Amino acid sequence: MLIPSELRIKARELANKIPYQLIKDSPTVKYYTQWNLFDRCIETGGNTLSKLPQSNDYDVVIHNGELIKGVELLGDQVNIGIDPSESRIIARHLANLREVYPIVIKGDVEDEVKVLLSYGGEQNELNSNHVIINVSDYAVVNLALSIVGNGGCGTNVVEVNVGDGATLNLLTYSTNINPSFSLIRVTEGSGASVNAYTIVVNGEMTHHREDYILQGQGASINSNSLEFGSGNSRVDYMINIMHVGEHTMSNSTTRAIALDSATVVHRGFGRITDRGRWSSTSIEGKVFIGSSNAVGMSVPIIIVDTGDVNGARHSATDASIDEDQELYLRMRGLSREEAIGLVVYDMVTGFLDSISASFKGSVSQIRESLMSLIRGR
Amino acid sequence: MGMRQDLYNLIEDGITPEEVLSKNTPVRRSVEIKGEVTKDVVEELSKIKREPDWMMRLRLRSLELFNKLPTPNWLPNWVLDNINLEDYISYARPDVNRSSNWDEIPPEVRQYYEALNIPEIEARALMGLGAQLDSEIIYINIRKQLAEKGVVVLPMEEAVQKYPDLVKQYFMRVFPPEHKFAALHGALWSGGVFVYVPPGVRIEAPIEGFFLISNAGEGQFEHTLVVADKGSYIHYIEGCSAPRLSKYSFHDGMVEIYAHEGAKVKFTTVQNWSRNVINFNNKRAIAERNAEVEWVEASIGSVASFVYPSTILKGEGAKTEITGITIANGKGHVKENGAKVIHDAPNTSSKVVNKSISANGGTAVYKGVVYVRRGARFVRSHVACDSLVLDGDSKAYTIPHDQVFDDTAVVTHEAYTGRISEDKINYLRTRGLTEEEAKSLIVLGFISDVTEGLPFEYAMVLNRVIMLEFSKYGKVA
Amino acid sequence: MAELRIEDLAISVDGKLIINGVSFGVRSGEVLALMGPNGSGKTTLFMTIAGHPRYNVVRGKVMLDGEDIIKLPPEERFLRGLMVAFQTPTVVPEVRLSTLITAMINKINGRKLTDPAPPSLVNSLMKGIQEVGLTPAHLSRGVNHGFSGGEMKRSEILQLLMVKPKVALIDEPDSGLDVDGVFAVGKALLSLANSGTAIVLTTHSAKILHVVKPTRVLVLNRGRIAAEGGMELVEEIEKVGYENFLKAR
């Protein structure tokens, strides 16, 4: 599905004008994502030569903005749910795209539907992928999404519309090298429920954002995420939950690991609008700082626009193992380094073990990659 | 006595204090400076105050910065729309002489103080009192004990003249003119209190400062500087009140605290400005090695308030506690409170407790930053924010930032926003209370963290004020 | 035949002298019960022997198999066969109990910490859980995370059973446990002693000593050994209490 030309023109115009992010909080808060790194990325419009990814394991593969596999799952024309005026990066994303792919997942598909958004190119080339996934009313769907960058900058947007009464189990795995912007925007209808598992790994500057818009009454989201940053990575993970419908519920738990000289940020945003009466939100995050040069940051924000609320809570921790814990583990024969290694190992395996059995296939692949990443240290 | 009794009767009927006080006659004034904030205005201000050169230069530098710095984009638009500095009378000296005896003050001025119960409080709990009316200190009473111990409690202008070298070391060095309103303050500051506590001296009873805005279009720019030398202890209380006004009033005060090695400073503010006031206060403390700074901030009044007490833990082992209670009661009220802690040294710790109550369409906001520098080892920080939103139209926002650059730190944050839980109300009802009584009790218990640290009279007055704010929730014996 | 020998140990904490001249020895298979009122210094003694940095050895020796281990860091003492079960264990939510136990065994056997548990360990673990009265679910929880006081004790004992150290110091294995729990833990300790571990334990209520009968009993008071003997000391303390017991000596 081609991008409407008015939209593309608007995007091109705004791509040089509007800022990446408007900081309105306070005089001391700086940017968490280093947007200036994206300035060196140049739009390719999809004209790059690069190695195609392995398609066997996936049902849908989109590489550098082009559909390589999965044409049978394409749906009809749909409205694009993001607007270039949201921010510069989104404007640039839309300006860089040729096509947007609508995918329909209908009835009960037992196995996971595996979608790969891949991009690759020279270090300064920007490639973009955009997919719109519709989950039919009352369907039960297992969707495994992979966002894989093999070089060059990337913008990847996945819009998901979850129909009334539908259940979406969503597993997202994203691994990047150069600056990358990923936005996964999920809009839920009445009574819809989403169980999301997200794993974000490394990258020079990875901005990974998930928006869950609980539009319909009684919609719910249960999200568990794992952020992993090692080497010189900088990972900025942002989860936005907007309660628009009444009696909506959200629960978000994030575990993050910062090693070596990596900076890992957890931003959790729970918002209950004045229409979202009798809703509840709970956001919890822990950033584990695993080395002396690593940096951890937490920004857990609650915005409650009405007192007719069932409760909004959040908690955040930034820490390494504390002195007591270190001593306890030393008395169990482990040095500090070994103790930290054990924590990292258990945080990762524990997370993988908690992922629903519907994703057995994807999880074993992810486990292999992550274990080799950890073991190689 | 008669007027106080009438006032209490009216308050019992559920009328707010400012509604009563607005019936008072305005105070006569002798000098008024109006118009644009130009270099001339600032120079004239400095001359009237007979300030040394360095202070005038400081004011002029601040004015320069004020003109250069951008308007903060983190204030709500309607607030910015309603601050037109050129319109404000930035300086006014009421036609009253200095006095150290209560009875010598002209009757109409005394009325304000009597209505707020000042004489009794002074007699019992305080060691000294500074009262400011329309940018001037008019009532100062330093007790002999303080003077003998070498403690200095003076109006800020007087301190600038009497102890220039001491004041110069700290004035706007703790909080330099980093943003537009701090710069404006630096240019126009007037009034406020200077406190110096010598090494090892402990002042057990709290010291109070006091000021009023009595007319519309008044700017309040008082500057309070507390310097606690090594090993000293002081508790300073700041409380204020103003009648209802027809135009928006704007307050841009500053509090600077310097706690030297081993010193302990507790700074309590009970702010109850009338609903026409937009209250801005720049508060910052620097704590040296093993020093402790405690901020207690109760923000009850004003239609909009932006106060974020902050502490820089500069020396090893320094600690800070920042406790705040914010009440946003009324449609369009925006009350922002918060805490900023910079952990700049090892073994420092911070504890932030912030409670807010929003009702009748008000919005309470917490904005905080906890920053741990790399190399600041073994830092412990905990922030707890609780917000009670009493009805469907009111709002609460919690916006904290934790930035940890050292792996030996443990920085935690937790927050909860909700209504008064049904379970709690039901439990209290099974113990004989009505629903309204139960709610009142819960609200009082909710803010007890703050009231516990206050001297008895203040706690009583604060509780009374809060109960009046929520008078529709009934009275508790 | 392993041996732990304490010679004239004096310990200070924050400048205060807590232990002032304690000596004792314990060999493989023996059970030494260390009793004493609150504040007598039992936990201080254990923490010091385990290598807690806050405790300062003013004089004396701690000999493990003839080697003075005072200068060794805690992890070295563990690898030489000394293991402590704590009175109030630390909570480590990020590391699962099963992971920790596997890591300890792996380290002792020279394997990589995160290597999977060999089948023999898995079997022992299943048996061990039953012995101490825990469930497999406890294994997947973070160490002591959400555990009740009694469950923490059982978890510490489970670790001992899996490691089978040369010397085990157990600080109040019975506090927080009900009658059945005390019985289960007591029996577990008995089997540990029978398999050759030298055990030193402190106890809160002495009830556990009726299950795991001590070879010797020491009574500590104000940093010194006030009495030495056998089970008869325990019975006397149970009858008259510490105050009277100590007064009579």
C-alpha cells in the first residue's frame, strides 16, 4: 500500500522543521535519547543494496521497506495511524517510506505468526519499515515480531489494532547496531486484552517505544519487558499506556540490565485520562547496574486526570547488588563479578522462562542468541 | 480580641479566611515603584536600600540574565499569560517604623497579625520573629539568648550592610540566576531574613519569618539566607498569608541554605497565600560533609504554585530529607511541588516524601530529580509519592527522574495515586465514625508526616487550615 | 577428618569488644551447640568466622584444617569448606534459589557457574526439598524473596544439604519454625553430621537439640565461655533460665 502523496509531502516538510522531542518537564532534565545521532543518518527511500535476511523461519518478512515474503497475509487499504507532526523522527520515517503493509490476522491461528522487520545498509544510511496489523474481533492471536538491524540506521513502526474482545499475545524482539527508532503502537477495542513480552538488545542508540492505547471499555494490557545493554550501547525504552476507555487495566514490568559502559533507560508512562474512569495502572521497573561504568535511569510517570480511578501506582529501582547481597553471595563462594554474572544470567533466563508457551519456537531462537551474547563475556 | 473572636465565628460557618480578611482596610504606603523593569529601576531600588556596590552589581548582572534567558516552557500557559512583570509594583515601603514591641504597631497592620494568631505563637514557641509587610521588615524581636550566642537574625537588607563579607560569600552563590525567575529575583529582591548560626551553637526552638502581600499588583521577592556554621543546629519556619485580591499577585522568592560540616538545618514553610497568588519560590541548599538539611514544605494556598526544594549533597556523608504536602483545591488550581537531590559525594543519602491532595478540579503535580554522580559511591535514595484525588474532576501528576551514574547506588522510587480507599472508610465506620468523619480523619492522617515535625501551635493551625479547606468533609473534634 | 579450631578469639565491632577470649574445636561428625542469652555474642562469632568485613579480629586464630583463615576473604573460606547458614538471610530477588545452588556446586566442582545442573544434583535437590519441607516452587523464586522466616531457614538448610561442607556454622536454625519444622530441620542436620560435616549451631529455644543431640554444649555469656559440658547444661537452662544458670556459676 503506497503512502498517500499528501502525507509524504507533509512529512518531508516537517522532517526538517519540528524538533525530535519537546522537553517540558523542568529546567534540568536532558534528553534520554541522543537524537543528534540520528542527524547523521541519510534517508535512502529504500534504495540500498544489502544482504537479504533468512526468511525460512518467518511468515512475513519486510526488508529495507520492501515486502519479501508474506504477500498472502496482506490486507486491504487502511488508514495510517501516525502523523508526521508527532515528532521529527516520525516525519523522517514517513518521508523515507514508499510503502506501508497492512496485514490481517483473522481467526484463531494456533501457531505463532512470525513477522520480521529487517534493515541493513551502510552506517549512515537510513532504512524504514512500516506495517499495520489488524487483529479481528474476538480472535486469539500469537504474534512474534522481530526487529533486526544489521548495520545502518533504522526506523520501524508497527501499528496494531486489536479488535473488540480479541486477545493478542505479542512477543517483540529487537536487536540493533546503529541508531534505531522503533515504535509499536497498539490500539485496543472493548474487552480486548494484550499480553506483551518485549526484549530489546543493544545498539549505539536504540529508542524503543511502545504505546498501548486502551481505547475500548474493559481493555487491558499486561506487559513484561527486558532491556539489555552491554558494550557502549545506549538503550532508551519507553512504554506509554493511555487509558481512554472506562474500566481499563494495565500492568507493566520492566527489567533492565546495564553492563560495561552501556546506558540503559526505563521510561514508564501511565496515563489515566478523564474519560478512563475506574481504570487502574501499575508500572514497575528495575534497572540493574552491572558495572562501574554502566548507567541506569528510571522515569516512572503517572498522570491521572480524574479521581474516579481504581488506583495508579509505579515503582522504580536503579541499583546493582547491594553490599549485603554481595556479602551473602561471597559467603557462597562467589566473587562480585561472578555474582553479577549470575544475576544477569538469571534475569535473562528467568524472563525467557516466563514467556507464554505459545512462543516456544521464537523463544528458543532468542534464547540461543542471548545465551551466546552472555556467554561470550 | 474581639476581632479574633468574630473571625473564628465566621470560620466556623465555613467562610474562608481570605474572604474575611478582604474586608480589611488597605495599608497606607509611602514609596511605590511602578513600571518596566529597567536598569534604572534596579539602580534606584539599590540606592533606596543604601546597598554596597557589589550588591548593586549583582542586581544588574541578574537583570541582564533575566533579559537574556528564555521564558520557561514548563509552566502552564495561563500562568505565563498572567505574569506581566512590568505591571507589578516591585517595591513599596509601608508607612510604619521599625518596632520591637507588638503594641507599637499601627492598628490596621496589627489586625492582620492578630487574625493569624501571631502573639500567642511567638510567646510560646519561638525565639525570634521577623515579619514583613509589603517588602519591608517591620517587626523584629531578637531575644537576648540568641544575641549572646552570636546568632545573627536580621532583615536581609540590614545584613547586607552590617555583614557584607559574610553575606557576599553565600548570596546567590547557593542558587545562582540559572533560570529566568531566579534572575528576576536577583534583580529585584527585597526583604527576607538573614540567619547565621556560629559553630557548635544549637538553637532548639524554631525561628520564624513572616510576610504578607496586602495589595493587588504586588510583587514579593523576599530572599532568605540561612548559614549554619560547623556543627550548629537551627530550625527555621516560614509561614505566610494574604487576603483575596482582584488581580493576580506574583511571588518570586528565594531561599538559600548553606550547611557547613556537621551542621543541621531544618527549614519549614507553610504557604497559605490567597487564591489570587501565583507563587514561585527558588529553594536550594548545599550540605557539606556530614551535614543534614531537612526541607518541609506545606503548600496550601495560592492558585498556582511552583516550588521544588533542592539539596546538593556536596560533602561525604551528607543527608537530606524533603517532605512536602501539596493541596490543590479548586478548579484550575495548579500546585506543583517536588524535590531535587544531587548526590555529589560518597555515602550520601536522601529521602523524599511527597503527599498531595487534589479536590474540586484542582491539579497537584510532583516533579523530582535524583541524580547520582559517578564516583559518588554508596548512595542511598528513596522517594515516596502519594496522591489522593478526592473527586472525578481533580488530577494528580507524578513526574520523577532518577539518573544513576554509579553502580554502588541504590535509588528507589514508588508512587501511588488514588481515591480514599473504600476499605479504609468502611473500617472506620465499623468503629463508629460517619463517612465524612472517616474521610477527614484519613486526610489528616495522610498528611501527618508533615504535621508531626511542626511545633504544636503550627500543627494545630495547619490541621485547622486543612480542615477548613475541606470543610465539606465535616469537622473532627 | 576436618576440624575447625578457634583459639583465644577476641572480636570488636565499631570499636566495642564483643568477644573476649573464646576457644573451642569441632571435628567431622561432631555437633557443637553454642548457647547463650541475647547479646552474648553468638552471631558476632559466626559472622567473624564466616569473614564478614565489619567484624574486627583483635587477637586469636581461626584454624580450618590447620590453616589460619583469618586473612582469607569470605569466598575463599567457602571454597575451603566452611559454610554459614544465617539467622536473618539476605534477600536476593534477582537470583533464583535453584540458580544459586547450581552455581555453588558448579564452582566447587570446577565447572562454569551457569552450566546446567547434573542429574545427580537435580535428584539430590528434589530429595532435599522434601527433607526440609519446601516445594519445587521455592526453587524458582529469588533467594529468600517472599519467603517467610521459617521458609528462609529451610532454604538455608537446603543449601547446606546440597553443598555438604566440611564445617557448617548454623545460626538459630529453629527460629520461625513450628514444631514440625524444627523436627524436619533437626533431622536434616542429623543426616548432615552423619555424612561427616562438623556442625556448630546456636539455638533460640534448645528444642532442636532434642532432635540433633549435641556432642558438646558451650554456654556463651558477655563474650566469654561461661560453661562447658553436655546435654545436662541444656536441661538446666531449660529448667531455670539463663539468668539463674549463669548466677550459679
